[in-house]
Amino acid sequence: MLCSRFALHRLFAVILLAGGATFCLAGNTQALAAEATKPAANLSVTPPVSWLLKPVETPDADAATEAEMKPYTQKIIGTDAKFDMVPIRGGKVLMGSPADEADRKEDEGPQFEAEVEPFWMGKCEVTWDQYELWGMGLDKQFRKVTGAKSTEWDTLADAITMPTKPYADMSFGMGKDNTPAICMTQLAAKMYCKWLSAKTGYYYRLPTEAEWEYACRAGTKTAFSFGDDPADLDDYGWHYGNSDDKYQKVGQKKPNPWGLHDMHGNVAEWVLDQYTPDGYAPFAGKSVKNPILTPKKIDPRTVRGGSWFDDADRARSAARTGSSLDWKAQDPQIPQSVWYLTDAEWVGFRVVRPLRKPSAEEALKYDIDEEQKTDMLDYQEMRGAVE
């Protein structure tokens, strides 16, 4: 990422409210969730597959086999928000870039074969109108203001830990009308996926790095899903040369061959894996099914796809970026927020939903990890002491 350019771009601090709020369950849903989590307060750090309710009725969302998978639109009940999911067939991908690819970085190799199972992926990046239902508590507020009765899915979703509200507009003046949500930590993106799972009854999560690159390439082996010439990127993605110095509404550019928009540019997207400067060394010479580098520390973690703030080469299918403490440089809190990135207004995410719902044990590797649990609990405890 162009950190020096970013440092000059916005030189002001954003002071964030600290901590998070955990809500308790009520009624029949409490008994169900408590049985699964013991106690219910652990919903936020327990894989959703352990406590999901029956799915909200959603046309074309259910499939028993890969052949039955269809595109579908997920509505978020009790709200006007909805988003499209695209079926991605299982298969293999050669991860990383060849040594002779233009603008290649060392962390894009050594190349190795990854095999991924079928999943659905968000057609576009998660937008503010979806994200703030959880992130700003707008879903709960709407029910409170209108007097709408909470459904069992609402009650379960209300049990998921929320970030406290920021003092500043986290869109940094770039607008929130069908634009990608930004500036969240990977922990916040994961917690949104838990909330979304509770609200819908379907298991949503972040993609692994292998799932992301497999979907981005969409069967291609070129630097971009549309070929090797970065001059063609203007037709497919927003980058520093065409973005007018801000992110843009999702889904305006041409999709990749599998129907996914903005995989190249607009905002860089969180994936689940730890970022390693030596690239894929742990997988060198192997063919690996469902690979994931489980994080063992908070930073660096991986974002993919490049952004409106990056040059075109960073939008290549193999390009990788690792998070750093610099992404919170202007956060004046002690301790700094576990929810917000004051200096990463080019980072967002999209969701996936695997066809095969994993066991609770298997799902642990996709969930809030031990480092994040410790970080979140320490943060809440320290903020409580300060306040």
C-alpha cells in the first residue's frame, strides 16, 4: 500500500469510543443459545455453527450439492438491506504469481496448488447500509423506535458483541450511499459475519486467502482476471488513477468471469489468513486442500485486491498486503481500539458462505482466534479501568 501517500492524504485524528457492548439473550432463544454456548455471553467467541437457528426463508439459498447451487439475494430481516450472493464451484487454483509476472513481489510465491470446496461469495463488497445495522446498532435502534417486535433471529443477533460508536464519520466524507464500509479491523469484520449469521440463520464468514484468490482469478492464470495489461483495469476496477481520490459505489465496473464485482480495486478486502513476508513457504511443493495460515498474532494479517488508493499493480490477482500498527497511527486512545482503523480508509471486506457447513471444531479456524479474544477482553478490561 502507498503508506506515504496516505499519510499526506488525511492528517487528522479520529477519537473513538472504547470498548464494546455484549447483550444478553431472552426468551426461548436464550435457552437454545445457552445450551450451545454455556454461557450465552460466549456467542461472540463461539463459532456460529454451534448456535445457528433455522435459516430465514430465502429463495434459492438452499442447496444439498454443488450442482444445486444458485445465485440468491439475502435480505436482512426487519430492514431494507439486502445483498447478492454468487455460487462459486469448488476446484483448484495455482496460488501466487510466476517469477516473470510484471510488478511481482516476493510475498507472492512460491506458487502452490490449492483446492477449495464450493461456496457462495458476495457479489460486491459489504456496504455501509449493511454494516451499520450491526456496527452502529441501527437494527436495534429501528426496532426500538418503531416498536417492532423482535424475532428469534433478532434476539440472537442482539447477543453479539458490538463496537461502540465512533465520534467521527468513518467514511471520511466519501459518502455512504451504496459504497463499501471501511476502516474496520479484521476482528470487527469477523464479528459482523457472526451477527449476519445470527440474523439470517446461514453461516457467513470471511474468505480464506485461497478462496479469495480462487474466486478473483475465476479460472484465469493472467495477472488480472481480464488479462495482463493494467491499462484495461479502468473497465474493471477503481484504483489511484481513476478513483477521484475516494472509493466509489460498488458494482459499477465490469465483473470478473464468475460475476464478482470490484475484486480488483475499490477497497482492499480482509481475508482470514496471517500475512507472512515469505509468502507461501509453508505450502511450497504441496497440493493443499482448504489451506489457511491461522493467525498467531494480531498483525500482520492479510488484505487482498488493492484499492482506490493503490496503483494498478496492487490490484493484480496475486497481490498481497499485510496489516500493521500504522493503520491505527492516529488513534489517540490508550489502549488503541480493537474495532477501528483510523488510517486504513481503503480497507473493507466481502462475505462468503460455504456449501458444506463445518463442524464446530473445524469452524474454530475460521472464527475469532485466541489472539483476538485476548486482545478484545484485555481492551474491554483496560477501558473499564480507565473509565
